[in-house]
Amino acid sequence: MKTNALLAFFFFLVSLFASARADFVRDSDGHLVSNGGTYYIMPQYCTVAAIVGASIQNPDDSCSLAVVEMLSHNIGNATLIESKVVAAHITTDYPLQISFNPLPSNPCTKHSQWLVTMDEDFKQKAVMVGDTSAFDNPVSSRFYFRAYDSRRHLYKLVFGLDPYRCGEIAVKTDGYNNKRLIVAEEQDVPLVFTLVKKSGDGAASHISMVV
Ligand SMILES: *[C@@H]1O[C@H](CO)[C@@H](O)[C@H](O)[C@H]1NC(C)=O
């Protein structure tokens, strides 16, 4: 009995510790981010920047779709945010799959999944879009959200083996003047953003609950 009580207390402590670090992710309106919801990733420090898919020319004349920050008054290209964890809402502990939804029209790929590859030309681990088999050096880790300023619903995207051993996703200009999303090394500026829910995406059910 006594051992059981001790064990229970131990697991209670572990769960306290674990839950103290994980947090629900909230969108720009303060609503919980849905597992399987569609959101725009909106850069915070520049009101005229958007996250979009852009075609990048490869040395062999083929092209690849990269994820870039672009100066634009447009809201950018929406992303589907999903976790395999069976849960309705995303937390900062859940590994994420991110994909463009819909895929921006491009001549390079029909796959909308975001992935990270070592870009030999750019010499950076860069965020790309497509089928892993189309890339020479895909990195098999996961995206996570990391709270930056919870009160203002600001987050960073990180990439790694688990939420606490991750590189931050940052913005860095490549040799062709594209502001690419990359896995940060020192001195790279992390991307800080808020998630803006795509209107029409589950918003109707939210409104009908109020009625
Ligand atoms: C992606 O973003 C670009 C640049 O703002 C825009 O022109 C294009 O219509 C967007 N495509 C989709 C599918 O959202």
C-alpha cells in the first residue's frame, strides 16, 4: 500500500512537471488551435509580411517549393496544422505536421507537406514543401510550437526530436534574395508569429454554438 501511494505521488509529481511545460496553443483571437485546423502563419514584427510557398530554382534546372516570408499585404498561404496525437487541440508538446492548404499553384510539386532538408546550395537546413523522396537530405524530426508571448498569442516554430531539443525556425535571405525559413543557427532571427484562423474553417460550428 505504502509503495503504491509513493508511486502514485511520484507519477503525480511527474505529471505536474510535464503539464507545467506544455500549454495549449491559441490563435490570434485567443481560441484553442484545432488539431486539423487551417491557419495563416502571420509574422509579427512586420505588418506587411506573409508566409508563402515560392519556387526555387535548383542547380540542375529543376525546381523546388520553398517556404518563404514575403513582403505582401496579402495574408499569405494557409496551412493545415495537424498532430498524430489523438487530441482535439494542439499543445506546445505535440509533434506537428504542417502542410499548405490549399497548395499554392507551382510547377515543382503536388505534395503540400512541409519538411526540412539540408540545402547544399544555401548551406542551411531549410523548410521546403513536397514529398520527402524528392529531396536528397530530408531531416527526420518534427515541428513544434513554442510559446514566445502567451498573453499576445505569439509563438515560434521549432524543429527537432522533441519540444525541448529543437532548433528555432528563423528567416534568412538566400543568394537569390528569397527570405527563406530555415532552422536557426546563431545570429539568425527567429520567426515570431500569430496563427490566424482561416475564415470558414470550422468557424461556422463556433458561431452556431452561440445561437
Ligand atoms: C499564396 O500567396 C500568394 C502571394 O500572396 C498569392 O498570390 C496566392 O494566391 C496564394 N495562394 C493560395 C493558394 O493561397
